[in-house]
Amino acid sequence: MAREALIVEVLGDMAALLDRIEKLGPALASTAGAITLASTKLEAQAASMEARMTTLAALTQEQVVKHIARRTTELVRSAAEAESRSMAAFARALLHAELNPALRSLIQSAQACAANNGNRAGSGRTLWWACAATAAGSSILTWALATLALTR
């Protein structure tokens, strides 16, 4: 009897389990439908997100290209300005190096011409031409230096 009671009890428990299993079927079907719907929505959102990401990547790429072009232009401009300043400084130094000795020589010749003009009364005509040539050369060099100074 005790054995029969245990068998009856086990059969009752099995019937309860079968009832619970039968109730799980519609719940699982409902859950599967919800998961399928969520998956479909997620796929649609992923496709939309992919299009937005592609657009965003294209806009970002365009901005980066514009920024690189702008910075390159600025760097080229500043390099050209630095090169121009360097060339102008070199030209000034070269002109000073070349013109200053010639100018000193002309000044010395003019001073010597003026000093000799006072000492030699007989050869005034030759000294006059030498002084005139010295004065013309001095004027040309003075004009060149003034032009250089004004164009800096």
C-alpha cells in the first residue's frame, strides 16, 4: 500500500508537470514571436544606422580633407613669406657688401679730386672731368641705396 501510495503520488506529480509543460507551449510561442519582432525591428534600425554612419563618415572625411587643404595652404603661404623675407635679407646683405666698397671708393675719389683740384691749378680740366665722373657714380650709387632702403 505504501508503494501504491507512492506511485499515485508520483503519477499526480507527473500530471502536474505535464499541465505546466502544456502551459509553457503558448508562452514560448508568444516569447518567440516577440523575439522575432524585436529582431526585425533591430535589423531595420541597423540598416538605418548603417546609412547614417555612412553619411557621417562621408561628412567627416570631407571636413578632414578641407582642414588638411586649409592647413596646407597656410603652411605654404607662411613658408613663401619666410622665403621672401630670407631672400630680401640676403639681397640687402649682398647689395651692402657689393655697394659699400664701391661707394667708399667713390667717396675717397671725390675727396681726392676735391683736394687735388685745390692743389693743381694748371690741370683743372682733367680734374673737372674726374670729379664729374665721381659725382655721377656717387649719385647713381646713392639712388640705388635709397631705392633699396625705400623698397624694404
